[in-house]
Amino acid sequence: MLLLFILLPLSFTIPTIFAWQLFEKAGVPGWKTLIPFYNLYIFLQIIKKNYWWYILILLPFINVFVYMLMIVELLKCYNKFSLWEQALSVIFPFFYLPYLGFSPNSKFTDPENRPKIKKSIAREWLDAIIFAVIAASIIRIFLIEAYTIPTSSMEKSLLIGDFLFVSKINYGPKAPNTPIAFPFVHHTLPLTKTAKSYLEWIKIPYFRFPGFSDIERNDAVVFNYPDGDTVSLKFQSNISYYRLIKEYGRDRVLNDKRNFGEITARPVDKRENYIKRCIAIAGDTLEIINQKVFINGEPSTNPGIKQFHYLIKTDGSNINPIILDKLDVTEMYKTGNPAEFVYTLTEEAAEKFKTFSNIISIEPMIKADNYWDPNIFPYDSNYKWNIDNFGPLVIPKKGVTIPINKDNICLYKRIIHAYELNDLEIKDDKIFINGVETETYTFKMNYYWMMGDNRHNSADSRVWGFVPEDHVVGKAIFVWLSLDKNKSLFGGKIRWNKLFRLIK
């Protein structure tokens, strides 16, 4: 984290250099713009700001906003008060500051002698709104962001209707891939279903600022959906584009706009946000045996509350809804047999069910270890895996070189092509990367294995594979509000016992 206190102020040297002529017109030698940290001290002296500004310019990410204000204050010293000029200087300092510096009409005025400009009420409001939007955007991009839980994949650890804060600084915030975007929305403009909220003609390559910690096993992590690089705008990420391709064929999905809508690609930062638990980190060996997770040969310890499907046979009677509500059981499926039900239960709830007089039997639903589910990663019959019996699988680690061949390339082809942006071809059982035949591959990034605590109702890494480090958004840390969508405002809608809790 110490690097942030050095790198961010150091980065302000670059735009400050372009104020060389403006410094000289203020009576300061231009060469002083070249000296990191010292140039910021001189900058603040020119615009006559007090010691609080010296402190704020050293605070990570807050200093981004403070530096913008410094540029605006510098422009005021040259009698530039219009909104469009100030906006140009902040957005394009590399062009506007030299232009102003070399302009023969620009004259420096000491801030203490500067005439006071009376703003209209409309301008006052506009300045306040812009100030609030920029400040909130910096907080949202670099520090902390609010999210809601839309699905039950993390129940009972996190519930549908939980409102939570996600820390960007724990793992280090990412620079946005698409910096020009409509504020406070994700990938789609408000009041529309398909209009993009971002422009792609300026793109920033992946860069992550230093954080407080690395991703650790069992962290609740928010990340960009790996399968969301291409989406059907009709289904969005509710149904994966790649699943649609498998079921209906590429030609139909691309051409049948009535049923599938437009197909579009999304940059990493605009892919859907998912939240799961990090079960395995780069370099780990993962294996699932009869629903039990093993990491590096040892049973995994999960601080969350895990759930599985149980097949329950009754004497023909239903289970009392009051008891279900008391046990917080919210998912039930009918089998067609009036005396059989599938309930999603925690181990504790399953033990309680066994004590009910109308329960004849209760069995965990575990897929056999020899059963192959073709919808489970890597979708290849060489790896006959399912959601309950999976692996062993080594999670890719940056810098590690592995052998690749026609039998195991199914595990890594998406990494090689989609995540690490190489051309990949397989011809005559030979593998070509960027046109060169190869039998090895060295990973450029770390990868992670994410799974939901609601193990039988979670589309997670078992379905779409590894999560690259450049998809990681932040760590879920705190639930501040929890609403039950099935209840009225005065009928228990607010889950009072779930408010203000730390996420384990």
C-alpha cells in the first residue's frame, strides 16, 4: 500500500510538466515542474492553498480529485472561469495547459488579487452536481462500491436482497478499461435495454494498483463474469452466449435476432458482476469428492454456510410453512411424485428435517463419480466430471509453464485465446500459438476458482472454469441493508437481524 503514496503523486508529474509555461508566467522557473512531489508543493503555492491541500494530495485516489481541483484553480489565475474551459483542462491537460501557456493573451493574476466572479444560481448548481459526480465516481472506481445480491447462489451466507459494500482497495483497484462512461451505471444506459453506457474508442490496458492483501482462499469476491465477454442482449448474462451456441448452434444464435436479439462483445470491466467464494487460488490443486472440497489434498474449511439439494420423501403430507420459515428454507422443487420433494438445505436444517414425524427419508442428492455432465467445465469426455465429483485440477499460476497437448488443451484454450489474447489453432492434433507449433505454455496471469455456497444452485467455476486476475473487482466486506422481496414493508420486509454484518 505504501506504493500508492508514492506512485499516484509521482504520476501527477506528467501533466504538471505541461504547465511549464504557466509556472513561468507565475514567476516560477519552469524546470520545477519536472521534480516529483516538489512540483506539487510549488503548484499549491502558486494557487495559494493551505496545508490541508498538502495532506489531501498525498492520500491515494482522493488526490486524483484534488489534482483536478488544482488545475481548475490554476485556470482561474489566468481568468478562465467558463465551465467548458475548466472541463477541457481537466480532461485534456496535455493539450490545454500548453495551449494556454503559449497563448500571448494569457496573463497570470495572483489568487489574492483575482476579481471575484459572481456565479448564476444555475452555474452554482451545475458546479455542485459536477463536483458530486466526480467525487462519487472516484470513490466508486477506486475505493468502495455498493452492490446488491440478485440470485441465491451464495445463500445462506448472502441473501437475495442483501445490499453490500465491496472494497476495491483490499486487492488493489483496477484502472477502468473504458474510462469514458455514463456515471453510476454498469454496461447499459438508464431507461434502455441495450444501449451501451460506455465508449470504446479509448481503452486502458489492464493495470491494478497495489492493495492491502492478495486474494485468499474463502474470500467472498466480486468479479466480472468470465463468460460475459460475448452476450445476447435479449438474455444478457442470465443465459451464457456459449451455452446458447452449444444448444442452438452458432449460425442460428448470430442470425436469429427475433429469438436471441443482438449479439455484442463487452470489455472486461463492463461484464456482469458476480459474487462467489474463492475456493482455490493460483497454484492450488482442487478436487471435489462427493460434494466435499479438497485443496492440495486437505479438506477445505469454508466460513460460509453451505447448502445442497436433498431428496425428501414424506408420508404424503406437506411440511408446515411456519417450520420452513423458522429454518429459513426458501428453495423447494417438486418431483412429480406428491410424496417426494427436493429441498435446498444446510446440514443443520437437514438434521432438523430428520426429526419430523412425517418424513420417511431424507438423502443428499450426490451425482455419482462416474457420471459425466457435458455442461460442466471443460465440456470434454476426457474429463468425466460433474458438480459433485470434479478434478483433480491445478489452478493456473502466473509464470508457471505447463505441457499442452490435444488431450488437455480443453482445460486451457480459453485462457490462451480469450484471456491472454493469443491466436490458438489445433491442426492435425498439433497446437499452434501465434502461428508457432508448441508443446508448452507459460501463464501470464494468476487464476482463481470461485464457487457459490449454495452449491447446487450456483453457476460458478464448475460451469465456466477459471477466473482471471484481471476480472477480479474487489472483496465483499459488509452488508448494510437486507430486504426480503417476498414480504411487504410492514410484514417483515427488512431483515433486521441481517443488517450491519461483516461478510465471512
